[in-house]
Amino acid sequence: QVHPVESGGGLVQAGGSLRLSCAVPGRTFTWYAMGWFRQAPGKEREFVAAIFWSGGSTNYADSVKGRFTISRDIDKNTVYLQMNGLKPEDTAVYYCNEVIGTLPRTPSWGQGTQVTVSS
């Protein structure tokens, strides 16, 4: 089974920025929407943002609106999450997946990428 590969995480200070990337090696995204989710220690995985592959319409969790931007590069078959104004509460492992609304479509998760925001 092929899993998404997330990258771009790291350690940043509060107010800093990171850009995450997601791709599926050797495959083209075929579902109509892709999204980012995150899971902080001791918490359930939660929806962060989604983008329609065709047209580029987006949807965000209230907690990240105005700070995060999801985008996609059709030619590179990659989904991005630009994160600005990071806060310590954004610390989590970030994952991508196909989405239906704000829910993950498949149980296939990659390793994720760790984002740690220091205060």
C-alpha cells in the first residue's frame, strides 16, 4: 500500500513560518480533494485544511484561518501547507490524506512531519 510522504517540518520560534509538502511516490492524486491533518501529543488527529484538486477551492479549520494557506501544484502532483504566524499550540505531527469534507477518506496515513513551535 502506498502512503503519502510529508516533509518540511521542523523547529521554529513562535511567529515563524514553515512550508509543508505532500506527495505520493509514483502516483497521481486522483481523488477530488486533498487535505492536511495534525495530531498533537495526547490529542486526537484533527482537520487543518483542504483543497479541491480541480479549481483550487479551499477550506480551513477556524484555528488556522488567516495564518495557514493550502495550495497544490498539479504538474508536480504535490500539496503544500504554508504556515505563517506559528503558535506553540500548532505543535503536532502533520499528515496529508484524501478528504471528504473535513474527514480523511482513507485509513492510509504516512509517517507525517513533525512541527514544533517554541514560545
